[in-house]
Amino acid sequence: MQTRIKNLLVEKPVDSLVQVAGWIRTRRDTGSFSFLEVNDGSCLANIQVIAEGGLANYETEIRKLSAGCSVQVEGNLQVSPAKGQDIEILAASIIVVGWADPEHYPLQKKRHSFEFLREISHLRPRTNALGAVARVRSRMSYAVHTFFQERGFCQVHTPVITTSDCEGAGEMFQLTALEAGTGDPCGQEFFGRKAGLTVSGQLQAEVYALALGDVYTFGPTFRAENSNTSRHLAEFWMVEPEMAFCDLVGNMRLAEELLRYLLGDVLTNCADDMDLFDQFIEKGLLAKLRGMTEQEFAHITYTEAVDRLLQSKKKFEFQVRWGVDLQSEHERYLTEEIFRRPLIVTDYPAAIKPFYMRVSDHGRTVAAMDILVPGIGEIIGGSQREERLDVLTARMQAAGINISDYAWYLDLRRYGTAPHAGFGLGFERLIQFVTGMANIRETIPFPRTPGFAPC
Ligand code: 4AD
Ligand code: MG
């Protein structure tokens, strides 16, 4: 059984026989032996393997190894006399498992652009940067579950196929069952009504919050948003907690605690990968993230935010006006230039927010909160939910929503209603923030954007 390189580097069982299996990054020959750099994906570091000329397949195979070939190595782990690594393997045998024709293997030893790597999304996890992103993403997913489970939240698997458009923004992908074949364009004959891919698990999470108290859902969500930006995907993952007997203040507290926890976790547990991002992707990233774990987030209402933006005299592409949603350029100016730290914006105009948000007493605003972070803008969107049956019904009617489709949602207010609140953390925006990646397409293994879904 082979050992993972990550474990070898931690345990360093010097002077023992070890086996590793991985892919060649480089081969360098000197005199009668070769140095192989082998990476197995368990960590950023490669292990150096020394292949001496006396190995049976030295001339026939080892001297033909090139980037991308897969090998199994057995040998003695020894302290490396040379600079660059503490330990290395003196190979007793090297089995070539798979060749990679150097004429055609696309990942040669040079810096490739992320745009190019996207075109080979089946090979890009073999690069340092995308391998590091994959490990950070996995760790962050684990930390999300740890955070909620440690606090007694119950995970709810909300459906991917849904008949309710939570955000009401008309961005739902619709489902069709071609096999059914009667020209029904929206899968109506299969489910008996229009169905699509979920844009958010929130409405179903509310059902479980109003039974189990504190719940969360964490899964893929889909939006047919035709925006080709560096922060939008058609398929992305969202972390959505929902808490019963909770108001906007409790909601903000949880969101801030979650973000701080996740940043602290990645800094501690992905140190090598994070160093790579700090060095090659965003200079100063580590200092920025550490600062965030220490500093309290700033708070401001939407109305104050609009005033601050107007006072700034900055020329924006989109004009700032009360009642109009903040654009990304406004969000970034607030968090990057005015506050220079994460910022929670609350109490947005009711008219620009979805039907489920709790209306304030004067009716002009809702108990909404967005969290904005430098470099990204909005990373979290959430609110206290409208728990009053009459107010919710009136708001849904005003929004042109067919009340009978949402009878179940209204029942939650009819029977044992309670104040409740929750939010959605865009998982890829989180990964973008912690890795410093300029484009969100580098944060998910197989990005889907308008016109792009290769494998
Ligand atoms: O602000 P949004 O639309 O909120 C909701 O969907 C609520 N129902 C969540 C809730 O209260 N349970 O989306 C939440 C977050 C955004 O702040 C953003 O980080 C991310 O999801 N997001 C996207 N990420 C990538 N690509 C897209 N197209 C995204 N749209 C939203
Ligand atoms: Mg939002």
C-alpha cells in the first residue's frame, strides 16, 4: 500500500521502505541517474525520487518519463543532502503505470493562463494552483458542516427539483421530460405543474426550521442568469442556514461568526496551499484574511450606504439612487474604499427585495442583510422572514405570485408561526475570497456559464 506524500512529509519515516504513487511533474538527468519530481495530489509539495542507472528499466523507461506519466515508486526514504527538500526517496523500483506523450500532453512545465486551463478542465486539477483550490474547497466544505454540527444545526437535504421560484427573479432553469414527448415545454406533464432547478433551498429550509429550530442546507443551486461576469456561475453551491425564533440581529451574528470561523479554519489547515495563493495569486492575501478574523464587521443601513456613496462624489457607471439596488461597483466601493473591511448592509427597500423578507413597520424597507467583502462585493444575502400571514399574503399578491402555488408556505404562518431568519453564503464566492482567484470559474471543478459546459 502506498503512502500519501502529505503523510510522508509530516511523519518522515526516514530509513524505511516506502511506496508512493503519483504523476511525474519533471525529470532531470545528471550523469548516471535521474531526479524525478512526483506529485500525488495529497498536498502541494512533490517528493523527489532518485532513480539510479542500475534500475532494471532505467534506460528503457525511466529516461523516457515526462510530465504527466503515472508511476509507482518503492524505495528508501532518506534525508536529502541537497537544498530544496528535507527528504527524498532512493528508488528500489519504479513501475510506469501510464505514459503521457510529451508531444501532446498539454501541461508542460510553464505557467499556463487560467483561460487556457479552463479549456482542459479534465486536466487542470493536476496544476499546482487548481489542485490547491480543490483541496481548499474540500476543507471549506468540511468546515461548513463542522461549524453547524457543532452548534446543533440539523442538515436538511432540500430538493434540486422544485416548483417554487424562491428569489422570483425569473432565473430558474425549467425542466422538460423529452421522453414524455407531447410538446410540453416545462415538464408540466411529469410533475403536474411547472418545475425547475432550484435557485435556493431557502423555502424548504424554512419548513424544517419551523419544526426543528436550527437547520442548514448546503447544496448546488442553479441560475439562468445571463451575466458573464467573474462572480457569476449558472451552477453554484450555497450554504443556507435557517433559524426559528431568530431575528435579523441573530442572523447577522451567525453570518459573521461563520465567515470568521471559515477563514480561521483555512488559514490553520491549508497553510501550504494558502502560501501559494499569497505568493502567486494575490499578494498580501494572508494578511488580509488574518485581519478579517480579528476585526469586527462594519454595519450600515442601505439608506446610509446610499448617502455615503452620494457624498463620495465618485463617478460610477450606474447612478446611485434610493430605491435602486446597489451594483457591484457600489458594493465594492463601500467595502474596499469607505470601510476597508467586511460590511453588513441592512434594511433594503422592500420594492427591490423578494416577497419573503420581513417588512418593517413603516413598510418602506425589509429586514434584509447583505454581507460585502473586499475584492468580491456580495458574498452573503439573507433576511428575517415575514412570519405574519396577512402581511405575507398581501406582499405575495402585490408581487403577482399565485397564492395557491404557495399554500404550503403560507401554512407555516397559519399554524404555529414564529419569527425566523436565515441567509445564503455563495460557496464559490467564499472560495474566491480565500484563494484570491480573480475569476469564480477557478473555484469550482467544472464551471457552468452561458455557452460553457464542456465536461
Ligand atoms: O442573495 P441571494 O440571491 O440569496 C438567496 O438566494 C437567499 N434565498 C438565500 C437565503 O436567504 N437562504 O444568493 C445568496 C448568495 C449571494 O450572496 C452570492 O454569494 C451567491 O449566493 N450567488 C451566486 N454565486 C455564484 N453565481 C451566482 N450566479 C450567484 N448568485 C448568487
Ligand atoms: Mg443577493
